[in-house]
Amino acid sequence: RPGAAPPSAGPAVMGLDGGAGALADAVAGAVRAAGGQVFLCTPALALTRTAHGWEVRTAARTLACDAVVIAAPAWTASTLVAAAAPAAAAELCEVGYVSTAVVTMAFRRRDVAGLAALGDWSGFLVPPAAGRPGRAPVTASVKASTFMTAKWGWLAGRAPDLFVLRTSLGRYGQEESLYLDDDDLVGASLHDLRAATGLAARPVASHVTRWIGGLPRYPVGHRARVARIRGALAALPGLELCGAAYDGVGVADCVASGRDAADRIMGGLVCDGFVSKTCGST
């Protein structure tokens, strides 16, 4: 169309140099630089309302906080708010999750040269039942694949002789694949990749990661449930929830959720120009 920018020769999707884990490291570094503390491997075991705010109990210590943001899976949030907000805890228990297995594989570039799909695509999605018109559906093991080298330029620059991709297996109600051993998951992935792209090469390295309860699912009525949860917590100042269980599962959604929760917390802590610095998050 007139005025449209010419297509870029670079990757279609931008990413963080070093991967998404770099974002968590950067956040932790910013907290420390601002004088905050980050406690690693320290699960929150209990949350108690006090006359001056909240107490967060861990195995090693009890933290006194003016405010708390719970950025954790819904089942953990349910346990923590059960004493102070049983109605919210009951709703949080009903948020469902899906478990997935992710198979990451690296191929020699020369072994995948000439495969148009790997050069032109950044990946593909597979519907629950895929098949041709007039034929019975065929259920695939792989539900999605990301061609990481094609999608993220930083990875291509760091491993120029390799083509790295990953597959995801496991759907809601079809999570039996997670119980296969690693070799079987790699084999299932290679089978479906060959059917989808023509890839016949063997990987030079592979790694399987299982994310148990890793992805929230939003059935009909999810927004109403979230509204009820927030309504039940409204009477408890200094307590907020954020994360993938509420308003979106993407990174941008979670960042926005965290910012909104922090803004509400800080708005409640500002009093006569003074902002307390004993805030906590879990």
C-alpha cells in the first residue's frame, strides 16, 4: 500500500539478547540497585494481615511488609490468601492450568539447507485435530514449533553453524505425552516435524523441559471469576495479585499486570508525601 515500509530482511519477531531469562535477571538487578533485596529459593509459606500491613512467613524468616504483590500461580496465591480472603481463595482454586513438554533441538545448518519451510517460517501451530478435507482427522503429538534461529536474530548470531528449534507437546485433557521419556518425546517431535516441513535430519543435541501446570487456561467465565477475586480482595489494602492467571499469558500482558498492581500498591502507600520502603512481593 502507498507509504508502507519496505519488508525487513531481519527476523520477523524481536527478542531479548540471551533469551527471556535475561529479563528476570535485569529486574532482579534493578531491585538490588534500588536498595531492595531478592531472596532466592525462599518460598512464601503463609501471609497474615497485621495492624500495620502484612507478614510473610518463610522457612527462614518472617518479613514485615506494608504491602504485598503476589506474582505466583493461582494455586499458590489461593493458599496464601486463604486465611484473609477465603472467597478469593476458593475462586483462585478454580483457575485451571495446562502442562506442556518443550523439546529443544539443534541441527547442523548444512543438514537443513534447502528446506523452504525452515527458511521462510518462524514456526507453526497445529490445531487439536489436523487432517485433510474428506479424511479422518489425525491427532498430532506436537501442538506448536518455533524455529528459534529464524525467529530471533541474536541466536543465529551466536550459533551460526546451527539451526535451533523447539516443539511443544501436551494439551488440556491430552497431557499423557508428558509421561513419555525424553527419547520418545524427541522421536515424536521429529516425526511431526518431518510431516510438517520435510525435515529428515537428526539433531546434534536435544533437551527436554517439562512445565507442570505452566500455562493458565481461560474458559468461558474467566473474566467474571477474575472480577470476583479482585472484588473479594478489595477490602484488604496493601494486597494485590498479578501474573498470567488473570489478564493474559503473554510477556507483555504479565508486565502490564505487574505495573498495574505496583501502581495500585504505591497509590495506597503514599500518605502526606511519604512512601514507605518496606514493601514486599512474592
